[in-house]
Amino acid sequence: MNKDVGNDESAFKELYRFESGSYGDVGSYMPSLACLKQIRKDEWKYHFVLVKPESVHLDENEATNEAERDISHSYVIKEAGGTDAELAMSLKGKGYVSIDNYNIVGRTKFQA
């Protein structure tokens, strides 16, 4: 029997996604983009983090909003016929650099 692997729902295809955010501390937030790699269905692992160190904001939301605008613009380039490499070069052109030893802070609500 022939089986079309492309229609096999159990076949795993590696995927990546970006999450916009901020990196830094109180009064010194930089736009950041976390690239996550799918390791299983509905399970993601941080692959790398990009930060825009030349753009420092006092407000965390401003940094996150800038990161969201930057990744959205870069995806427009890719969707218009660009490649993953062109998406990466767009982010590099905006000033994003990869950082080592990054620290991810969860979206936990702190209580006093």
C-alpha cells in the first residue's frame, strides 16, 4: 500500500515563531524578540533571543510595542516573496543582535 507521507498527521514538521517583548530592567527596557522552536506538537523551546540595544525605553510596554512593529514589518518583507534570510537581515538592519546567556522572565503576577 502506498501512503502519502505529506498527509500523515503524525509526521512532525519543525516550526519557529517569534514573541515580541522587552529585555532589561526598570527604566532601561530594550525591544526584544524571542525565537521559539517547536519540539513537539504544542511544545516550544527558546531557540535564541534578539535584542535591540540602541533603543532603550523607560517604559516596558514601549519597548515591547517597538519589537512588535519591527517583527511585523520584517514578516511583511518575507510574505512579499522574501526569504528567511531577508527577514533576518531586516531585523539586523533595525539593530537587533543575538545575545547569549539570556534570562526569560515568566508572565507571573507578583503580589505584595
